[in-house]
Amino acid sequence: MIPASKQSTDLIAQAQADPLRPRYHFTSPAAWLNDPNGVAQWDGLYHLFYQYNPEGPFHDRIHWGHAVSEDLVRWRDRPIALSPGSGPDREGCWSGVLVDDGGTPTIVYSGRADGRELPCLAVGSANLDVWTPLDRPVIDAPPEGLEVTEFRDHCVWREAGRWRQLIGSGIVGAGGTALLYESEDLRSWTEVGPLVVGDGQPVRLDDIDWTGTMWECVDFFRLAPGPDGETGPPDADSADPHLLVFSAWHENITLRPFIAVGSYDGRRFSIDRVQRLDLGGRHAYAPQTFRDDHGRRVLWSWMQEGRDDAAQATAGWSGAMTIPRRLWLDADGGDAAGVVRAEPVAEVESLRSLPLLPLPAPTGQREFAGTAADVEIAARIETGDRLDVVLFATEDGAEHTDLRVHRRAGGVLEIVLDRESSTLAGGCDTSPHAGEVRSTAVETQIRILLDASSVEVFVDGTALTSRVYPTRPDASRIRIESRGGATVTSARAWRLEGTEQPGRVLRP
Ligand code: DQQ
């Protein structure tokens, strides 16, 4: 048998040797990462916990990995926070949140045992490094009298002197839901009922706006309109819009994340508008948000892979986090309920090093090279015009990924990410992503973050996250091309520096 330390070294070396592993996005030391959990700022320090399987690049016996940062972009590993025990989490410590229970760090998570999940709780040391789980679930079963599809994932806040909790679920024959509970002490909970129920019937797997039969990773908060709108936990006494983030799921298919905007009366949430939170769908799954000390609503998502299991096993790692994003609600975005916009947090700019384009470059050079890059373009795109940005292209055009920003008849701005020629490898998802940008801006702002196998695009605050797997070492060309009369008014680009902490181990 190979000693555990040897396996660990091999997996780390294997993962670090993979040219497709992102360099400035957060990844686990190696092996498997999925959802962001317990995202928070505690005593000034940012904490990112995450679904982690240190045994290998596959989803099994999930632990909570843990890392900390001063600036949201450079991370240091901390000891694994939660590991499957012998009680209610013996098959895995699934997603959850971190709350401040009168100064005591407390995790509410889904313990998995006997093939199902129940709400569990763990209490942390002052530095959030050492966690002691309770030996029993804090809720014994889904609500009686309600036939649910699944029952897991948590959003917990204090409101009017009590704890409130949402649990992700789905009602058979109806749709996804978030079930509301109340508590005095986080340990004993009273059921209030479904906060809102989605439209899960009929099953519409081909409809990109379908919200599934279960909602995973529900996250609920209030957010005032405007670029610096105040944000905080849900509050029925506030007239501010409330937002519900959820990940649509159906029979083990992770469909896509949504964000609903509406009003909250303390018991029910009335939805005014539902928006796809990311046009890349499952590649930006299971988002979780928090309010940081600057008052920003910061969001992370799991950048799920798009290559097959065999390729992930060979790579020695699977899954990365998106760049943290700030969310805001644009009341003038062309929809009465407001349009939710996302942008990379400003700290990402601190990773910029070598300029890849002269500053700024409205005309002239429009081709450069980079696989860890930050590209900013401003353009006027009138009806019928199109701006293309070709990414990860080889000299001979054998591999390339094409971003198209197009203004259709009627003035609607549309983004397409065409991955058909993104790789010469088999077994990769090369389906396109597409969607509309709700924007009234005359000049379109395009931001692209590339990192080895990840692409994050923001067009006037509409996010599109994807994964591509170029095979050729020269697949590094980036080309800005205007079609029709699209005018580039500014184009800038920088190389972004890698942030991985040296000397990582699988079980810090
Ligand atoms: N991932 C977790 C679940 C959650 C799902 C398990 C979403 O708690 O529902 O790793 O990706």
C-alpha cells in the first residue's frame, strides 16, 4: 500500500504540473473542490471554506477545506475544518454557512448519513481553526406533511431577536423551494413554511430558464438599489428589495444558478423578477454571498469542470472558485424590478503586472498573447454590429474560443461564448453559452478574465463563466475584432500574477 504522505505528494505534484490548472483563482491544494461554504470576514480576515475531498479529484466523503486571506485574492490554507465523523455526518459534511453566535463561531451545515442530509452544527475556536460538531442533527427530518425532493444547504441570519434559517428543498409536483425555520438558540428549530415555491412542472431540461425540481445552496439577503446600495441580512421591516440566490437542480443534474429579486414580509418572498445569475450556468454553480466590512455583497461560485472524469483523474485536481464578485442592483437597467449586476472585486487589479496592450489602445494593435490575463474593452455596438474577442487561439486557428457581443434588431445586446473549437481533446463540454445583457448604456464595457482553463466575462455587469481545455501550448492568442461598425473606444490588457501559496499539502 502507498503511504498517505506519498499519495499526497503525488497528487499535489500532478495537479501543479497541469498547465490547465488556474494560477490566480482559488483551488484546493489538489484533489476535489466544489461549493464555497461559510464565506465571511471575521475580525477583519476573509475566510473561505469549501467542499473538499482530499482523497482524489472526485466527489466523495466531503470535508470542509479552509483558507484565509487579507485581500480576497491571495489565500493561505488553514487546517481542514470539518471531516466526516461517526455520527450524523459520517458520509460527508455538505454545504453550509458560518454565523456569529454572540461571539462564538458556529457552522450550520448538512450532515450526510444513510444517503440523505440533515441540518447539523459545529462550534469553532476563536481563530476558526478547530471545530467541534454536535453528535446529533439540529432538525431531525424534513417537514411532516410535505413531500420533498431533497433537503439540504442553509442560509442563517438574525432577525427581530431570533435566528432564522432557510433550507434548500423542492416540493414534489410543484418546484424548488427554500423552507423557513426559526430558533432561539440555533439548536432547536420551529418550522415556518416554504418562503417561496418555484415552477418545477413540467420538467423542461431544454429550457435555460427552468428553475428545476430542487433549489440547492439558497442564499437570501437585502440589497438597496444603486452601485453602492446598502446590504444586510433579510429584514421584513426594511422596504429594500430582497434577493434570493439558488442553484437549480433536477435528479442529480446541477442545472444553473439564479437570483430572484422581490419583497419579503417575514414569512413569504414575492418574486418580481428572476434572472440567470451567470450565463455560463453550471460552470458558476452553488454561489454563496456575504457582506464584507466595506459593505460589499461579495459572491463566490464553484467553477465546475467541463472535461470528463478520466481527464480530471489524470489532472489530479477538479474544481476552482470564481474570482470573488461584488453584486449590486441597477434600478435603471431596463427592468422595473432592477437588474442584478456583478463585477470582479477591485482587489483583482492588484494582480496586474505586465501590460499586454499599450494603454489604452483604441486603434492599432488588437492581437496579443496571454493565458492568465485581464482584458478591459469599451466599445460602441449599434444595432447589427458585433464585437468578437477570440481567446486561447493557436497560430493556425486549430483551437480557439470565440466571445461574440452582438446588438440584435430591436437593440437587444447578446453575448455568445462559442466553445466548438476550444479544444482538440475529446470528452470536453464544447456547447455554447448565450444570453441577453439588460443594459441601457451607450458604451458597452467588457471585462474578460482568463486563467488557463477558465473564462469569466462581464458585459455591462452580466457575468458569463465557462471552462475550456486547449491542448496546444501555443493556444494563447487573444484577438479583438470588430464586425460591422462596432467601434472599440478603449482596450487594455494585463498579465495577472499567480497567487498559489507554495508548499501546499492535501491535509493542512
Ligand atoms: N453540493 C453539496 C450540497 C449541495 C451541492 C455537496 C451543490 O450540499 O447541495 O457537496 O453543488
